[in-house]
Amino acid sequence: MENNKRPETMERITNNELAQAFIAEQVEAVRNQVGDKKVLLALSGGVDSSVVAALLIKAIGKQLVCVHVNHGLMRKGESEQVIEVFGKALDANLIYVDATDRFLDKLAGVAEPERKRKIIGEEFIKVFDEESAKLEGISFLAQGTIYPDIIESDGVKAHHNVGGLPEEMEMQLVEPVKLLYKDEVRVVGEALGLPHGMVYRQPFPGPGLGVRCLGAITRDRLHALREADAILREEFDKNGLAEKVWQYFIAVPDFKSVGVRDGKRYEGWPAILRAVNTVDAMTATIEEIPYPILHHITDRITHEVEGINRVVMDITPKPIGTIEWE
Ligand code: XMP
């Protein structure tokens, strides 16, 4: 593939000035490549696709059509933020597809992790295909490919590309950030005016909460997981941990234990809290969260989230525990 090697002379983008120069260069390159044609982008709301969207909106405005597929496994408030930032603030051409029922119906009763991933990946492509078939005159497909994706496309992370689109989609690719490292993508995103929280968010797996609602997903347990995760994120934000800890989340297993609430027997699921630090996700260490914060998070989750009656903490480094539970 041509142009897939980062030139040795390319300076690392570390500040607004360098980011602006990169943006100006890419805006021109995209305009030259695309002309007056339309470009389609699957916008998950993750860092890479969001930065590509903002860059392309700047370059070609309404010639960009963004499709946001809500697979029902997003974190609390995520799809809403995509609509707010891209649909409203940036006035993008945004198609929002709420495919929650489709995904959850397909996943019903499926407990095996890799089958869950496969179903989510395949269904995503189907929904995206259906939406793009409704559109006319699309000549280009934009993707948030970044440099590590190119370097690592040797199969190691093959299972991670849930948003991967079928090769038979006969469209030319627009990949404006494909030579950038993640930290550079973030600097460029801020220079484009995206919210700080969107650009510096922690990694989130493509199959979303689907791999954290352990075993066969049910709507009530998924709801409990989403609420508990939102509390965890809120408390990490408040306590200055959100940007200190690389990845932190809740997983909810498919079993209950006995507890007491309001003087009565209360059976509920445990919320498993995991907070890890890593450089490349190949190995990970455990962040030592101060006990007062853990007590507060436990108190909030067990009182505010219907269905959860315990909070436990996973202090297993990787290896031997992977970061996600499935
Ligand atoms: P593991 O669990 O393998 O995770 O230690 C390493 C990093 O990859 C993320 N992860 C995924 N990302 N699709 C993704 O896009 C996936 O299926 C997937 N599984 C794990 C995980 O969150 C961590 O950052």
C-alpha cells in the first residue's frame, strides 16, 4: 500500500501550532482527493473517528455523511454526546441509527465471549451496509485508521476491529490521520475544537459493554452495568483519577449473591471494579485507589443501582488477567 509509511522526517505533533499546520495540510489534501463528491464515515464517538469527523467537516462540510450506529452497548450518555457535538454544535450531516433491539435480540442467550464479539461485529456491518445502501452518490469511505493500526495489522489485534468494514464496499478510502500516533490524534482533536473529555477519553472496546455484561446479556443486567459504570466514571472524574488511570470500568457477572437492603433479603449481582495502567495494553498493572474513594463508590453503586448488592475489586495484573473479563 502506498503512503502507509510515516516519513522519518515527520515531526511529532505535540502542540496547537503543529496541529494547526497538520490540519491545514490535510484539509487541502482531502479537498483535492474528494472534489465535490460525498464521503461516508462510521462515527462511533471514539477518539479516532471523532477526530476524523471534525477534520472532514472542516474540509468538506455537508459532503461528509456520518452514520452513528448505537448498538445498545454504549456507555451512558455516549450516543447523546455524538448527537450533541456533531449533529448540533458542528452541524454535521449525521444519521443516527438506534439499533439497540436488533443487537440485543441477536445476542439473547449467547454466553460465549468470542461469539458475542462476532455477532456484534457482523451486525454492525449489516446495519452500516443497510444505511449506506439508502444513500446516493457516495464515492468515498472515511476511516479513523491511525498509525498503530497500520503497524499492528499483523493479526495480533484482528479481533479488535469490530468496526472493520467489508472490503467489497467499493469505495475509495479517506484516512487523514493514518500516519498519526494516538497522542497526536488527541492534540489534533483539541485543535479542531472537540471537547477535552471526548478527545482524552479512556480506551473502550468496540463491542462496548457487551464484553462487560458477562455471559448471556440481559437488558436488566446491562442497565445495571451502565449505571454503575457511569457512577465510577463520575467519581474518577471528581477525584482526579480519570486522566491518571489508563482504563477503568465495571464488569457485571451473571450470578447473584445474598445481601440485605432496608432490613430485607436482597439478592443482587456483584459489580467488579477494575482500574489498570499500561503503556500498550500488552501488560498492565493495578492502580492503587485510595480506600475512602473506594468506600464512596461502593456506597453509591450499592444504593443507587437497582440489582447490584456488592462491589468487588479485581487486583490482578496482566498477565495473567487480561484487561477485559471476556
Ligand atoms: P485485553 O482484554 O485483551 O484488552 O487485555 C486489551 C485492550 O483492548 C481492549 N479490547 C478490545 N478493543 N475490541 C476492541 O476494540 C475488542 O473486542 C476488545 N477486547 C479488548 C481492552 O479494552 C483493552 O484496552
